[in-house]
Amino acid sequence: MMRAFRPRATLGGAASACIPRPHPHPTPSYPVSSILRRQGVSHLRPSVSCAPGSLSRSYSIDYRSPKPPPFAFAFDIDGVLLHVAKPIPGATQTLKYLQKHNIPFILLTNGGGKHETVRVADLSSRLDVPLTTDNFVQSHTPFRELVHGSEGEDLAGLRDKNILVTGSDAHKCRRIAEQYGFRHVITPADILAAQPEVWPFEPLLAEVYAATARPLPSPNPKIDAIFVFNDPRDWALDIQIILDLLQSRGGVLGTYSPKNGRADLENEGWQTDGQPPLYFSNPDLLWSAAYHLPRFGQGAFQAAVAGVWAEVTGGKAPLRRTVIGKPHARTYRFAERVLNAHRAAVLGATRDETEIDPLRNVYMVGDNPASDIRGANEYESPVGTRWTSVLVRTGVWNPERGGEPAFEPKAIADDVRGAVAWALEREGWDAKGLRG
């Protein structure tokens, strides 16, 4: 008989909640190579090692499990592995244990603002664990799919189009976008430098803008897409420019569409005249930082944009935008493709591909019920892989402040080590070495 443990119970410092339920989806039976082809893994970029040793050296070449594990892990970073850039106790031990036993994992974060190679090198140093970009996905990583276009997108590839990018450091975001392959990247600083009248107030970051601005390709360029890479700093300027473009005619800066506000048109005419699509890289309202209470994230900026838009349109036209990052399915699909490619590399290095069973279960370990837990609970894998959510107590969620989690995890653990120990035991593995 199955037993359900209440979330507030404590199980020896490991998982403190377990609500077993049968999963309705059958275990996939197609070979790994078929999964990789179906998920478009051939389009993923090769990994870059960001610590001494290659991928094969990151994982053990001495340890041999009786059978390749049909499960893997996905870890959030802030609040799960790190807190204020310092390792959470047990995090390094846990990742090294997984590498030693050739158990694949991916780092899946709503953070961003640095290129993947830079971020992974930093994480490798802080965690003292060799990591590579082939098992790392941050909030804006999926944007690189839009360089050449991606399945399901209405717009063609944006490689040779003008795009506007912003974030905590728009100049860095520009460099990241260019490394992804976008060739014509514009920032708010470029627009402000060319047309100071666009913002009739004293700029908050005048020196930064002056040092980073580039000439516009034309006095009033056509912008084909808007990307928010991570949490912007100068909300007022960014919101002004974004809304200018969303009200423009065909995305041309400094124009105003005659369709805006027309009751006889779809969406009252708003965003129906070739305006650029708006992309946000994550919806996180809050995140865990150095302060003892959670801080506002990109989700707060998105709410501000939507609030001003509602005032401009009289509340008659909801803001049309695309939001990725956890908990949205697009990010989980992308992460699953990356994880399957990484898993094939890890397990295929020691075994023939035909002996590798399809990935049956992914344990998503996170600290935020609204992103990590909700995303894993709601995601439906196109290849039948189950995603199981595990919530840890070391980050955003705090039962004393927020009560029961808004989205119920499969298990609650004190920390990442306890979460992985619970998952290993659930899979029939001996977790004594990890607990010890």
C-alpha cells in the first residue's frame, strides 16, 4: 500500500515529503538515437569545457554501474547550489558524487546576464566541480535558437535583422547576443545617444550609456524583435523605448501606428501593425539574494511593462509577449534536448549506444515553487520522460513566510544533498555514500 507523507514531516535531513503517485505515461521504448533526432539535438552547439579536464574526465572512467541509470537530475543554481555566490553545504559533494557514478545532470537556471562559457567557468570555480556548457541552460540560452529561426516560430531567423536587447548590463547583453550569432544588436543606450529627446529626464546611467553606445544603423531604424535578457536596471528608460516600439508602425522607431485604439480591429488595433515581438527570458517575480528577504527579479519588470501598457491602451488590449524560462514548457523542452545530448555523451563514452535505455525520469531540484516546481509538474515531455519535482528549503521558499508551497512538489528536502539522496533511494540506488 502506498503511503503519503505530509510535507512538514522530517526524514532524517533528506527528503521531508514524499507523495508517491503512479505516473500515467508509459516508459518510452524508442532508442536514444531516435530521441535525439526527434528533439533536434543535432542543432545544439558543442560543449566548451570550463575547468581542467574534458567531459569524459568530469565523469568517472573507473566506476561502472551494473546498468546505465535511466534517470537524471536538473538543478536550479541560486538557492539550491549557491547562496550569495557561495556553495550551499553539500552541493559540491552532491555534484561530485553524481559525476563519480556517471549519473547525468543539467544546471537549469533563470539567471543570466553572462555568456554561458563565462558563467560555467565561474560556477566551476565556486563549486570546485568541473562543468561544461553542454549541461548548462540559463534563462536566455534558448534565444540563440531564434538566430536562424526555430520550429513553431512565426518569424524567420533574426541573424541579419535589427534587434533591441536590454538587461542588467545592456552592453554585456549585446555581446552575448552577438556571440549567439545576432549581427545587428541595438541597446537603449544607442537610441538615447542618437536621440536624447527620447528621454526628457536626466539619465540614471549617463556615464555608462556614453561609454557603451554605438551609432544607430539609421536615424530611425526598424526593430524586428525586442529581447529582455535579464533584470534591467533603468526601468523607466527601457519601458519608454519598449512601449514606443510596441506602438510603432512596422517597428520603425519614432513612428506611431494609425491602427492603435481602433475598436473595429483585432486587439483594438494594438500590436497588429508589424510591431516587433517582445521576449522575456524568465518570469521570476522574486529570487534569493544576500538580503534575508527575496528580491524582485525580471518578473517585476515584466509586470511594470504590462502595467504601463494597460494604462496606455485603457486596459482594452492585453500585452502580447513571449515569456520563456522556468516554468514555461519551451525552456523545459530545450533543457530536455540538452540533457539527452549530454546523457548520450556521458553514458555513450563507456557503453554502446544501443545498450543505453531511454531517459525515464528527471528529478528537478529547485527552491522556487512558482518556477522550478510548477514547471516540472506541468511539463509534458514529447518523448514520455517524467519530470519529478523536489523542493529544497535553502532558497526562496520558506514555510514560515509563505506557508505551504503554491505548487506541490513530489518531495521536500532540507537541501540538495537530501533531495538527491531521496531520488537515488527512490530509484533503488544505495545513497549511503552521499549521506555519509
